[in-house]
Amino acid sequence: MKLQAYGQNAHEANSQAQEYINKLEDLISTTKNDSEIYKLNQSKEFPIEVSKECSVLLKYALNMSEISDGAFNPALYPITKMWGFTQDNYKIPSAGEIKEKITNCHTAEWASIKIEDNKITLLPGMQLDLGGIGKGYAGDQIIEIYKAYGIKSALIDLGGNIQLLGKKNNGSEWTIGIKNPFGQGTIGQIKASDQAIISSGGYERYFISEDGKKYIHIIDGQNGYPVDNEIEAVTVVGKSGAYCDALSTALFVMGLDKAIDLWKKQKDFDFIIVTKDKTVNITSSLSKRFTLNGDLAFQVKTIK
Ligand code: ADP
Ligand code: MG
């Protein structure tokens, strides 16, 4: 995590931001056994009252499930746990185990999560994981903290998540590199200000089984298996961190064609989707701000 803020109150604003991140982590961690999400995930009786913050974030997550037609699914914790992604003890579950668990967190089931005031009701066997949206949401809140401290220029780097407030301190736009999902370095860079630039990649967290197959930490809620499609990495660019974070995960799950359809429908984000055939699929307005590194064997396809 790297926080870079410019202005008179930058030091204080950064300690406030740091404190906020710790507080959010204490609310939504799936592994800390006094977090609100942990309590929800362990409970047999509902409803359970949570903080305003937790309920707002969960509502936002459910809204993203709706927008993405279930590709973003915040109820996949039983599945990510079973594959060992939560504790880095990877294993391939049996088809039977997956089938049994997926019935409780299938893509269609998120709609049955109830939120009334701050009281949450989950279906039996359902467990939440806000890991696909939490960092982006945190970034949005840090931007608000910065604004309250009068800061006009900042870069928040939460690991794969970049969020920008204003332009660089010297008045020029920020240059943000897009990671090469196949190896070292970047595939290129984009110029931006006041935006969230959020990436999801199979290269972030994965394991390789004995037979050489790669399993990534993004799960397809339709079948309970790690996503295995033509996509290697997704970057989503837009105004809100939570929105772009959830979308980066969702576009990965839905695949390139559906991602393009969603982009045409929503019209309020841009993307770079790198496919396994080394094509950089980039939406037209973003392509004007993107420079490809010439020395790599990638081809660019502009999506209109
Ligand atoms: P990262 O958090 O590594 O930057 P993502 O934003 O793509 O990457 O989030 C991946 C995390 O989201 C996973 O580690 C898991 O906690 C959660 N997750 C996995 N599959 C899904 C899904 N289909 N919908 C929502 N969240 C998911
Ligand atoms: Mg995400």
C-alpha cells in the first residue's frame, strides 16, 4: 500500500487514511474472527445487525451483482475457501464438493441476501467475501478524507488499484503503467487524473496443479471453478473505485464479448482487456490516452 498526497495537511491526512483502512479491514476481513463479515459468515441465526459502513458496502456490492448479471458475486466465500485462496493452502476440490457448496452461493442466490436498515439476513450456508470490491471502496473513502483535508493532488496505490485525486503536484497528468500479465514490466501506460484505474489479473494470486493447469483466484459463480476463459488481465478506468473494482472482477468472469456489451450499456467506464492471444482490447476513448510499449509483441484492438 502506498499513499502519496501533496498539500499542507498531507501528513495528517495520510495517518487518517491509514487509520481508516485498518478500521475497514476490521469490519470486512473474512479471516479476523471479530470482524462483522466473520460474524455474519459464522452465524446460524439472522438477521444480524452490522455497522452502517458494512451495510452500505454490502448494498453496493449487491448492486454491482445486479449490474453485472451475477458475474460479480460477493457470496463466494465458501468456494474461495474450498480452493484454498483465502489462506494460501491451495487444492483442487472434488466435483462433488464444488457442486454441494455452489448451491448456496450460486450466481443467482445473491439476490436473496436481505438488508433492512443495517440488519443482514443470509441464506443458510451462504458466506460473504467483499475482497473483489473492498480495496476500491477504501480508495473512494480515502479520496473523501483527502478532500476534507484540502488536498488537491494524491495517488493511492492499494496494489493493483490506483486511485488519483486531481493532477500531479506540478499540474501535469499522472502516467500510470499497466502491468504486463505475461511477464515483467508494463505493456504500456495511460495518462489520467481524477480517476480510478483498477486491475484484476490471473497473475496476482493463482496456483498451478500437478498436471500444469493454472487456477486463478477469480471464481465463476455459475460453476464454482476458477475462471478459465480467453482473458489474462482486466483494467477498468472510471470515476469510482468501488465501481471499477467490482467491474474489473466482473468483466474477467463474463469474458470479452459480454464485457463489451456491458460497456456499451453502461457507458460510464473504460477498459483494457488483455487476452491470452496477446491482444490489448481497449475502449475507444481510453485508447487516446494509452501508449503501448513498442518492444512487446502485443497488438491493439480498439473497441468502438
Ligand atoms: P485483487 O483483490 O487481487 O486486486 P480482484 O479485485 O479481482 O483482485 O478481486 C479478487 C477477489 O475477489 C478474490 O480474491 C475473491 O476474494 C473475490 N472474488 C473472487 N471471485 C469473485 C466473483 N466472481 N465476484 C466477486 N468477488 C470475487
Ligand atoms: Mg475487483
